[in-house]
Amino acid sequence: VAIETFDTPAYESFSQIVDAFARGLDRALAVDVTVAGIAGPVVGTRAVLTNGSWGVDSDELARCTGARRVALLNDLTAIAYSVQALTDDELDTLQTGRGEPEGNAAVIAAGTGLGQAVLHRVGARLIPVASEGGHADFAARTSRELELTAYLTRVFGRASVEHVLSGPGLVSLYWFAHGEGMCPVATHADDGTVSPADVTSAALGGACSRCQEALALFTSALGAEAGNLALRCMATAGVFVGGGIAPKVLPALKAGGFIEAFAAKAPMSALLAAVPVKVILYPEAGLLGAAVYGQAMLEVA
Ligand SMILES: [Zn+2]
């Protein structure tokens, strides 16, 4: 298997990335099926990157890879396809629950942005359905979150869930938690910038109480939003927490704030307490899901 990582902003099109990939191979590129998971909405045969400058369509996928069969998926749809292929050691349990075999499931993934997908039960199968739920409104539950909503609205003109639950969201929580105060740990003194990893390491290391507040706000809001998602689609078969951030903040997710917020939805608390909640530890779940989808395309051909 050949796996390469390319920095999207450094390329002007998907074709350029495929060309760069092909040049790095020690053999000719021969492709039966191309499946792309794109971080943005797929409309018809075209997808545009939400946090990027270009898009891709099915014709371009076929042309640049030479594949006869192509599929464009939303990136969260791709992660959702991985769920059935993940093994127990690639998952970590936040809540055991009971797991309703006839129920739907859902995936929520915080990384560069916030993605959400539903796995819709059709007979014995779970069929992924994309969403742009990460751009829905952030719902404050506490006076502190109301202050956060006001802060985000001042900065961005509105407060979406992704403004809180993403890498950039962690940085916004950092600025909100520190207010006028300086952070002794996470800020880079030379240019005043801070990265999501700086915030989480300062918080997990116990080095700064304000960074700890930022991470506590993040984990609680992630639990609350996972619960919202579960309610909206009756994800009684399970909720999977994916994305790059969750595996890095596992101790915080397991400290209890996540599950407490997940189930604090009276009168539906008992329903949510029975939902299995698992963190996807496998770092290439989107790639795995695209492979699952591509394999299925080959089998029907
Ligand atoms: Zn700090």
C-alpha cells in the first residue's frame, strides 16, 4: 500500500496532487477505482473544499487517475464507512451503553473543522449520510457558554459549533479563557501565536489553569454536541468520535465532562445513557472508509 500526505494549500487542484503522488511511485499508476473524501459538501458530481480554494468533480477524478469508476464522498461520509471495518483495538470506549441493533449510528469528528455524519439503518446495513452539521449554531448551556457565544459572535459575526469544536476552535477557547491575561505556557513569546497542540499540552500537563478551562469547555461542548447529534438521528446503535483531536485529549474525554454533557438532555437522559460512545483511535479512518467504499464498487462491477 502506498500512502502519501500532501499539504492541500500547496496545490492548485486535485490533479496536481495525483500527479505528485504518481511521480513518487516506483511503478506506473494503474487505478481501477478512485474514491475521494473531500472536506466540504458534495453537490451533484462536484465537491468544493470548505477551508480551501479549489474543488474537484467526478470527471477530473476519472481523467487524472485514469479510473473508469470514481466516487466523490464528503470526508465524514468516508470516516463513517470506516466504522464497520474498525477493530476493537482501534476504538476506545467512553460509554459502554447497550447498543440497539436496529438503531442508527452517528460520527462526529473535530479536527481542522467539525464534521458530522449519520449512519442510517437500512435493514442489516448502516448507510452513511453526509451533513454540514458542524456549521449549525452553537447552543450555550451555561452562563460561561453564553459569554463564549457573545465572544464568538463579536469575532466571527455568529457562533457555529465548529467555531468551538475544531483546532481553530480550541485556539478561540484559549483566547476566551485567558481574556486579558497572558498564558505563561502556551503562547509563543516571539510572535504571540498559539496552536491547538500548545493549548492541549498546557492543559493536560496541568501547567495553566486557563488552558485547562479552555480544554474543559471543549470536551464538555463536544459531549453536548455529540448528544445533540444522537438525539437528532436516534443514534441508539452508537456514536463514534473521530477526528485528529479526540485521540490526543483522551484523558480529558475520559475525565467525565464529555459523558456528563452527552447525557444531560432530560427527558432523554436514559435514552442517551444507553448509547455506546467510542473514540476512533485509528488515524487514517477516512482513508480506510474510502477503501471500504471502493471495494464495494469493485464487488458490484
Ligand atoms: Zn494558558
